[in-house]
Amino acid sequence: MVEPWTWRKSSLSDVKPDTCVEVAWTDSLVLVRDSQYPQGPVLRFRPAGWQAFIGHIAAAPAPAGSTPGRG
């Protein structure tokens, strides 16, 4: 199956290649998948839900021992 959208890999893919995601945008959805398992499940967000999700992630404290901005 050929997908009509383009997947973009996380900018942190080179830093933590084992924890990467890819994101694609359609007219009405934001799609997210595991870059190491692209044939696996895809999360689907409406744009408002995606913005809320990203806002929550940005506001959350960094995990102990992580580098800020690097998860």
C-alpha cells in the first residue's frame, strides 16, 4: 500500500534512535507511529487533540537523569 502522506522523523532520531517517532499530517488528522516499526499501529489525533498532547508533553517535568530537550 502506498501512503499519500509523508512521514517526518523526530529531530532527536540521531540522539536516541531506539525511541523515535514519525509524524504525518493529513487534511484532518495528525498521525504518529514508531519509526522502528512503521507497519505497526498508528496513533491518530485531530489537530486540537495533537496541540493539547504536545502542550502537555512540553509542560511535563523532564524525567530524572535526562538532558532537557533530549527526553
